Amino acid sequence: MSTLTMVNLQKRYANGFEAVPGLDLEIHDGEFLVLVGPSGCGKSTVLRMVAGLEDITGGDLMIDDKRVNDFGPQQRDIAMVFQSYALYPNMTVADNIAFAMRLRKTDKEVMKKKVAEVAELLELTAVLDRKPGQLSGGQRQRVAMGRAIVREPKMFLMDEPLSNLDAKLRVQTRAEISKLQRRLGVTTMYVTHDQVEAMTMGDRVAVLRKGMLMQCASPAELYESPDNLFVAQFIGSPSMNVIRGQVLSADDGSITVSVGQQQVTLEGAAADRLSGLRSMVGRPIAVGIRPEALGGDGTATVEVDVDLVEMLGSELLVHSTVNAPAVYSIEGGVEISEHPDSTVVASLDPRKRVKIGDRLTLTLDTLRVHAFDLDTGNAIGRG
Amino acid sequence: MRLQLAKPAEHPDIVRWPLDQALDDWTIEGLHRVVGLHRHVVRMVEVGQLSYVVKELPDHLAEREWRLLRELVEADLPTAEVVGVVTGRDDDADGLLITRHLDYSLPYRVMLSGRGLRIPYLGDRVLDALAGLLVRLHLAGFFWGDCSLSNTLFRRDADALSAYIIDVETGERHTSLSDGQRRLDLQIATENVAGDLLDLQMGGMLAEGIDPVETALAIESAYEGLWQELTGIDEFNADETFRVDKRLRRLHDLGFDAAELELVTTAGGTTLRLVPRVVEHGFHAQRLRALTGLQSGENQARRLLNDISRYGAVLEQRTGRKVNDSIAAARWLDDRFEPTIAAIPADLVAKLEPAELYHQVLEHRWFLSERAGGDVGMAETVASYVRDVLSLAPTEQVLHPTEP
């Protein structure tokens, strides 16, 4: 088991392109860390530098206390998982798991013991003598995982391992990998562009943009307390509603913010967690509200006209228009939409009867209101 | 639904296929299942003289593989001809990738069983071909990520085999590959080939004399040897410039050419450092094509070019005049190659590619002459070859392990 540390890790290509300007990140012993970000954010480059597949052009990469910048992939004792998950039809499950050890001329008794351990871990003991053709899809995936974990590497690296699978198998395998990683306790770095994968699998999630770390935190913290507008809008589906607002007033007990024609007053704990707004009276800000913060219990109310209803089974998404422009995170800052109105999405109880054209009063959980600086995109919290 | 075809005029039947249906439900004539475990549904379709491989996979993967295969074709790398891609089918159904089955290719399951096909030193030939393919891909900046026998097809190439990449699902194209990427690809190849061979052995389908583990492990040294020969830096004394020519000849012998040679004088000016920029494979095949118009593998070309040179010498002896290469090649085509191929019965001639047929006839002639202790004529050689070799061999034009 191992700790991975990146200190000002850099990747600059010969043509001058700076894929990773300087990354500081630590993956703790036994942790499952997910690197997530949009296409081109540098996440695969980081993974390839860790694996030894890309030269590091600056900074330090440490495995435990050893600097490994100049080590080859094999010297790092890291396993890239799921490069290939082909199973061999004439081999039994045991042979499919063991054959890579045969290649390394591992002692037969050791091989047998390791296969038995891995099979136990993967709940494959009962099918060890079967051929892959006699297994279910999920069992086949577990045999493929067995091929990787039987090596007992210091660390697993996974680069979008589920992207080749169909939707159903992807969900199933996602759960299998999470369960297995927790049982094995092997330090794991997992790269994906899919924020659902990131949020459901990682102990912590590192969000990257243009090679820079936007935030690294637990899924819950990322979701509930994003450090900036980019993370707020990247994490969550449907994404956070972010609208231009203004701090109208603030006193010892409360803060009042306007969003279009509506006013929201934050009191008590809700005002305390955004106390940084107190020094911003009269200034415009970006107000962020997750769809579900508009659909449950709340202390404030917002009146909307329903434009669209989407029934998803587990939730009801209600789209309505607010007369304030939307705010987006863009490279280097924040952009305010030129359109004076924006669409706000609320997630409601699916049993609720709502139709297009209805006038609806939504309750707002003021403890879940976020505020962002319009110049920097950074979250405004306790002042 | 969107169908993109690379050369629509050459594949008119595809538009009549039930492209909107799940591949598993197709019932068209000439449809075969492809044996083995596949990540996706795969079918082979035979239409007249053409065979296609159709693979069902998610749209984004189908598009990606379509793009990568086209890039490989454009870079003149050995791969399957990509014919078309279907995306945006109804109900979120997966897309389809259509490639043309490589004529005269030998799937590893058929070839390595050692049944029906006669390929001496089979294990060595396979690993040399695979290592050669990997080197060529790496020189072009292509990381395979899943090099295996099942993702490769082989074709006879005189005394050797040529390997073709047919599945690039995990591939990535870069400007160039780092040593780490190359090493990882090689490690994956070694492991996959060991798995493929062990699987055949456990299924009782591996020819005797092939050790799965040793064969797989030998890929690494075959690869490293070739990589070093193609990219290694030579240092020599400033008065040994003949070594530049020597190095070029070695590259040509391996079928490669140097697009650029960088000669650097070291400090003091006493030594030169030679850095080759190798880009091209097919040196002999291109020369043969330029001289005769014949399509061939690299080793077949080398063999046929030697025969052309020998025939040129015979002509010079007969006429007492210098015969240039173009004239020797034209005369060789008329006097030797075409009469030999024409002498093979029409029902047997399609069993092998013409260049391979001619090479085998030359081999057979050598064998007969050795046994007779003197030269045996071409007519007698062809008759013996047809009777004792070709008529017993399987037809290799479309040879694939399918289920009806």
C-alpha cells in the first residue's frame, strides 16, 4: 500500500503547450481518488505521468517517500487496470486469473494460493473450474478484475475503464470496482469525465480544469460546498442554477439578497455561513441554488410560472423563468448571459401534480444557497 | 440514422443491409457468426467476392475507431480497410463499424492450429510479424493498448508473415510515443499473446512445437532488436562515412527507408553521430510495384526482385548488353511471372495471392532442383507444385473461423 504525492507537477510539451502548469495533490494510503474534469482538462496527462507513460517536465512525483520522476512504468509497481479485459474461452476462470503469473514464472503453489485468495475476494470460488462462456456478464467482469488484482501492485490506475461498456454493465461494474477497492484497500487513482462516476466512486474527487486543480474534496463536500463556480456547475445533474443577484442589505441577524424581482432573506445559520456577503451590500453577486434546494423543506418561498415539466420517475423536474440573467464559469473568470431572463430548474417530489402554465410557490432551503464573486468566480463564505 | 461510407461506389450492397436493426437480429444471406468471446456483437457478411466484418458498439466508440482506422490507412500502416460507420440509430441503439475482411489473411486460430496450412517455424514467424507491426505503429506514434493475436490478422509474405492491426478500440494517436508508452504497449502485447496461445493450447488447437510462454516472452527481444536497429544512434570516426551507406542498406534490408539522416559532428570534429529518421516500411514492395505494378508483401517483393535481377543477368548474358532494371522487370513479367501464373489451373489460382504463388513456385523449384541435383524447368516445377502442394492446400482468399 502506498501514498502518492504530486508537488508542483508539470507537463509542458515540446510545442510549448502547457497541459499541467503545476499540480499539488496527495493520494492517501488506500484511498480511492477520482480525477474528473471536462475533455482536455489534463486528467489523462496527469494519470500518464503517474504511470510513467509521459515524461514529467517539472515538479516531483513521490510514491511513499521515493521520488519516481525518472522511474520506468514497471519500476513504479503500478497496475494500469482494464487495458484489456479479454477473457480466454478455453481457459477456466482459475487459468484466466493465473496466466499472467505463469508468464512471470511464479511458483505453482504460490499461484494456486493467490488465485484462491482473489477468487474468494471476488466471490468466484464456486466458478473457478468453469469457462467464461458459462458465466454471467457481471461474473466475467469480475474475472477480468481478478487478472489485474492478482499482481498485487502498490497502486491501481484506471483511465476511463468503463467507457467501452454498455450502460447497464457500466453501472454494475462501477459498483463492483468500488466494492473491490474498499475490500482490497489499494491506493487507486481513477480518471473519468463522468461526474456521476466520480461522485459515486471516489473517497475524494479532484476536479481539474486546464491542468489546474479546482478543488479536491469528498463528493459530499464538493456538492454542498463548492470552492468556485466551475466546481458548482460541473458537479451535479441537473447542474446548479446560478443567477445574477445583488446583496440588498445586511444587519446583525440577516442578509437579504435579490434575484430578479424576488428577494430572499437569509437568517441565523444561513446568514452565518454566507457572512462574507455582509461587506458586499449593494454589490452584484452570483447566487447558486441546487434544484433539490427548491423542492423540499425550506424557510423562504419563491413564486414561479412553470414552463416545462420533466417526469424522471424518481424526481420531477420543473423548469421556470426568472427575470435575472444566468451566470457561467468561463476560462479565466465568469460570464453573465446577455439574455435578461434565465431558466431555473427545481427538483420536486414526483407525486406532485404540476403542469405547464401553473403558478407555483417553491420553498427554498436557505441553508443551501451559495454565493460567488462575479469577478473571480470564487465562493463567498464566512467573511 | 447516419451512414458514412469511405468509398460508396465500391460497396453498393451495404445500403441494402438492415442497418436500422440490431446486428444480432440480422438474417441476410452470407451472414456468419465469428467464433470466440467478443466484447461486442460481431458478424461477418460475404457478398460476392467481398467479405465484411460488422461490429456493433456505442456511437462514440464506433466514430472513434472509424477515425483512427482511417488515419492508419492514410499513414500507410497495415490495417483492415475501413468501409463505413453507422451512428444515430433509433432507440439509442449502438452504432455499427464496417470493415472489409482482409483477403488472404490467416486468422491466428486457423494458422496456429497447424492443420491444413503449412508454415514452417510458425511460432517465430508470428512473433516476428507482431513485433514488426508494433514497431511500425510506434514509429508512427500509435499506442495500441490491446495488441493481441485476436486483434491481428496475418498474411503470408514469402517465407515470413505480415501482421495487420484490425481492432483499434483502445488505440491512441500521438505525435510520438514516450518510452513508457512503448514499454506498456509491449507489456500488454506479451501478456495478451501468452493468453491467446495458452488458450489455444488448452483447447487442443495449438500446433506442436510452440511454447506459449516462451513465444510470448520472445516478442520483447524481437521488438527491442528491431527498434534499436531502426532508431539507434551510430557513432563513428569522421573518415568512416561509408558506414552511413552501410546503415542505409541495413534499413532497406529490413524494408524501411530513412526520410532523413542527421549527421552531427561531435566536439573536436573527430567523430560523427548518425541519427536516422525512419518513416517508411515497404521499401521493396514499393520498388516492385514501381517496376511491375504488382502488389505484394515486403518479403514477397524482396524475393521477386531477386528473381528479376537474376533474370536481368540471364538477359545480359544472352544479348551481351547491359539491361536496365525497368527492361529486365518488363521482360520478367512477360516471360516468367505471367506464364507461371497462367499455367496454374483456374480453379486453384485464387487459393493464394499471385505474388505468394510465384514465391512458392520458386521455393518448389529449388526443392526439386536440390533433389534432382540439377536445374528443373519452370513447366515441370509448376505441374509438380500444383499436383503435390496447391491442390491439397486450403483456399486462403477468405479463410476465417465462422459459424454459419
